Amino acid sequence: MSIIHLSAVASQEPSAADLAGIEQEWPLIAAELDLLDAQIAFINAGPYASVLDRRRVRRAERRVLDLSRDLADQETAEDGAA
């Protein structure tokens, strides 16, 4: 027995504000997916992981941090303007 009623979920669609929020956060989502790919490749390489594999993970981590900071700055600026 499911506790989620599908008729209630199926009738709800994202609002324009929800879609705009997703669009604004999409670069961060893509960077997090790239980080996950780099981490998976590093783990799968095991003892044969190279310096380049580790560098790829570090670059992906840095990109996630940079985009997170930029997104937080945008939200802070929007809150200050409102």
C-alpha cells in the first residue's frame, strides 16, 4: 500500500517560479554531476589512479564551490534588493 496518492502528485505541475529556480541552479547541478563522474572514475581506477585523475576531481570540486558561492551571492543580493 502506497502512502502517496498518485492522483494528487500527477495533477501538480511545477510553477513558472519553480522552473525559473531550476534554471538558475542548473549550472551548479551540472557541476555536481561532473564532480560525481570524476569521483567515480577516480574510485574505479583504484590503485592505478593517476595524478591527472586526482586533478580532475579537484577541478570539479573547485567548480562546485565557485558556483555555490556565486549562487549564494546572487540570492543574498536578491534578498537585499527586496
